[in-house]
Amino acid sequence: MTKIFLLDDDKSVLSVLRMIIDQKDLGVVCGTAESAEEALDELQYMAPDIVITDLLMPGTDGIAFVRKAKRLLRDTSFIMLSQVMNEKMISRAYEAGVEFFIRKPINSIEVINVVQNVAKKQNLQKTVSSIQNIFDSGSGAVPEQDSFEVERERNEKLQYILQKLGITGEKGCDDIVTVVNFCCQHEESLNDMTLKEIFARFTDSPKSMEQRIRRAATAALSNLAHIGLNDYGDELFSEFAGNLFKYEQVKKEMDYIQGKSDQRGNVQIKRFIAALVNECRN
């Protein structure tokens, strides 16, 4: 069960959040606080999976609180409540470690979607180590192939995601489908394999395959960055920006698009593939 800690100087907000979390079975509220100072005293003993914090509070504000709390809780995800949704503030919040936003006044549907997205991302992080075995370690017997129906459903979901990311026309899209399907089928059994070795199973030119995938992933990063520039609260941006890529890299890409920097965001192919595998398996 996901443990959630709530921080807001408004008791009515805490009550509404608790009610939504309880009624929709999003997790268990393990504690609440009405100030950052009070929360910092309690958090290190509770080790919650998720902290939902207000932005504007007397004394220490939400961004400063997240910076301090991240030092205590390395594996905790932070969601921020805010009436203010300007680019500068959101950028500061992401840099501090905030992963998602919930707008005030609180909407139950948004709370449900955001908390579920964060829980999904945490599941990804928990399974990344096993998925990484595909790239970094082990050999053994290959399990039986997936049934036709399971493979068909997985392919449909993957194609839907790639379409949403706007990269179905990229040459590397077919390569991504091939590698993701392979990883879904052989997650537990392959060891001591690098990306090059995996790509070599499907082509005589693994470097070219890697380049095609990287170009497609870079296009997805650029598309998400454009979406974020138009609306940080966009559902597609919220769901995939922090799962497929690191937020700091998305921010770099956004700065590049705006002409604020000459450096583009970087793509980590392992993270990108692992995230897609996790999406297809859920």
C-alpha cells in the first residue's frame, strides 16, 4: 500500500485530500502537517512513498521544503499543490525535486490521476533493476514465448504510446517495438548483455539500430518539451516526461527550444526502453 504524507497550512485542504485518497483507495495517509518545519520533524521516521505539499505556506515555502526533504527521503516522490502555474515557478519546483503538480482549487479527478501516475513511476523504478538485467547481466534459459493474445495487446499499447509521443513516423520506431517486445519476453532470463549485444540479435549493424532508436527517442523528448512549454499540466506531459526521461533533461530541451541554451536534453536509451517495457507490462 502506498504511504502518502500531506502538508498544507489549510486544514480543509488536508481533509479533502485525505477523503479522496481514502475513498479512491489511492494509498494510506501516514501523516499530516500544517508547516514545513513540523513535516521535516516527522518525515524521516515515516519514510512515505509520496509527499503532497502546498507551495505557498508561512515560513518555509513548498519548494524550500522539498529541497530539505529530498536530503532525508531519497526514494520519496513529491507532488506540489499550487494556484500559481507560471513557467519560472514550475521550473524551480522541478529543479528542487517536485515530480507532478496538482492545481488548486483541488479537483478529485486530477488528484487521482496524478497520484496514480506517481505510483506508476515508482513501480517503474522498482522494476528497473530487473529490467536492467537485460542490458547488464546474466544468462540462462529463455522462457517460453508470450501467447499471441498477450503479444497483440502489448503491441497495441506500445503503438498507442508511440503515437501519443508523435514518433510513429520515425525510422527507429520499428526498432523500438522490436527491442521492447524482446525485453518484455526475456526480462528475467538474460544476463551479461549490453545494448549492442541485444541490438546484434536483430541486425548486422547494431550501431545503426542504436542511432535510429536514439533519434526517435530524441524526437519524443522534443515533442514532450513542446507540450510542456504550452501547458505544464498537460496529461501527456505529466505521464511521460518524468518516466521516459529525466525532468532536468526535459527542462534542457525546453530551454533549447526557447533559445535560452544551445544544449539539448540528453536521452538515456536504457531508461527510455525500460520505461516503455514497464508501460507495456502494466
